[in-house]
Amino acid sequence: MDDDPDEVLVIELECDDWPAPYSRTLTRRQLGELLLLLDDMPEETAVVQENPA
């Protein structure tokens, strides 16, 4: 199955404290890049917590 990296997707985020869901359109490529950034965040946070400025 081939996924088109330029296919447009609608991503909806919902949080209990938000008055309404937040929708955004992204391409599959943009979503992939965003997920990679989010995947790296816990490691970066741990490094900062171990070595505060």
C-alpha cells in the first residue's frame, strides 16, 4: 500500500479543558515530521531536567 505524502488530512485535537476541538489540515509528510518532533521531546526534556541551566 502506497501512501501519498502530499495527501491532505484533517487532524482534530481535543482536550478536556478546551471549549471545542481544534482542527487542522496537514499533509501526510507534515504529520510525519510533527510526529518525529513529538517523539524526540521526552528525551530533550529529560536532558534539560538532568542539566538545568
